[in-house]
Amino acid sequence: MLIDITLLVTPEMIEAAHGNEQKSFSGHMGTHFDVMNKVFPLENLKRSAVVFNVSKIEDREISLEDVDLNLIESGMFVAFYSGFIEKVGYGGKVYFSEHPQLSDTLIDALLERHVSIIGVDFAGVRRGSEHTPKDQYCADCGVFIVENLCNLNEVLQGKPFARFTANTYPIKYADMTGLPCRVVAEI
């Protein structure tokens, strides 16, 4: 079974982004990678993956204790389902300023496990002034972060975690700070 976990970009979203040309013209609309001066390796197109249900976590960071590191292997695509994109909708002020965050300790543990991609159903692994530096930190370790995933609850099917195959296809753009992509879960 295939499940598209890419955010559908509508004409209304594009129109709303016209007030923010930086977002719309630099590749940061919808599901995307913050490229951070790196090239997406073709080996990352198809990866063994796991998604963790962290939707019950509120008022604190998603931490190391919220995931089972034993499920994570080198090269994996590791995703986090918070339900935030469904709760508040994509693109508003709350979406970008109050989204969940992964703790620094959790991010470091994922990097130590040599994952290839970290996927989230919110605007970034960190908020505000920490967003770009943390993306660069991960990129410098060879890890891409894909933001604004959706439909991860369909992959989970009510379970605390689910294994799947992640098929990730970034658009082949040059000199962009964001790289729109299509991500499809194969169960």
C-alpha cells in the first residue's frame, strides 16, 4: 500500500505566500528540505523508515525517552507524527512559531545512529532562531530534514510506531535554500 505523506499545495497557499516571496520562491512551500548547501544523494531516494507517534506530547520538547532507539538503524528515514499540521493547519503564525520541537539530545542521538533523513509533520526540528543553525548542524552530519509531512497517522494505523519504506523525490532545483519534495510511504 502507498500513502502520500506530502502536503498538498493549493492555489490558495500559493496566493497566501505571495506576501512572503522568500518562502514561495526559494523552495520552502509545503513539504520540503532546507538544503543547507548540500546535494541530496540518490541513495536516499528509497530508505527503510520508522515513524514514531508523539502526538500525546504537549508543553515540552519531544525527547529521547519518547522513542525506542533500538528501532533506528543506520541510513534510515526517521519520522515523527505530532498531529500538529492537522490540528492548526499549514502556514499560519501559530504553525511556524508554536510547533513541536525535537530536543537537542534526541537530534544528537539520531545523528549518532547515522540516519539519513529526519521527517516532521511541523515546520522544523527547532523553532525561531534555532531553526536554521540546527538544520545546518544536521546537514553537516549528512542528515537532511524534511518538513511539513502529513498523513503520518495513516502510516501509524493507531500504533505507537510503524516501519515502512520511505520514497523521497526532491525536485532537481539549483541554488535554492529549500528543495520541494514528494514523499510516499510504502507499507
